[in-house]
Amino acid sequence: MPYIEIKTNKEITKEKEVKIKERLGETIRIVNKSENWLMIEFKDNCKLYFKGNDSEGIAYIAVNLYGSASREAYNKMTEVVTSLISS
């Protein structure tokens, strides 16, 4: 079961949450997993600091995958998830 945890110091509206959930459901295929087993946790308005500063948008994303995939697949997954959350 893939598990993705998203923490941010910004608000995540229900609309954004649904869009992110849908995109992650598609993205998880990169590592040969299915949305049928994907669990996602959203935590918004967290007290997060980066480099001692909390004035910018900050996100912490943890992706836990059970099983294995190629290094290329992991790198692609990281690239797509980072881009998705940044936008």
C-alpha cells in the first residue's frame, strides 16, 4: 500500500485536495502501483519552518512505497510529486 503524507503551512481547500488526490492517483502508476491501494494524508496550516523562516510556502511530502521500483521510477515520481505540490 503506497502512503503519501503532505504537510504544509498553507491552507488546502477541498477543491485543491481533490485535485491533488486525483493527480497522485495517476502519478502512483509511475512506480507500478494502483490508486486502489493508495492512502493520502493531508495536513494543512502546519507550523513549519525552513532555514529558520516560516514566511514562505513550505511543504513536507513523505512517500512510502511497499515493494520496489527502479531508481528511474523513484526519480520520476519525486519529480512529478514535487512539481504537482509546487503548483
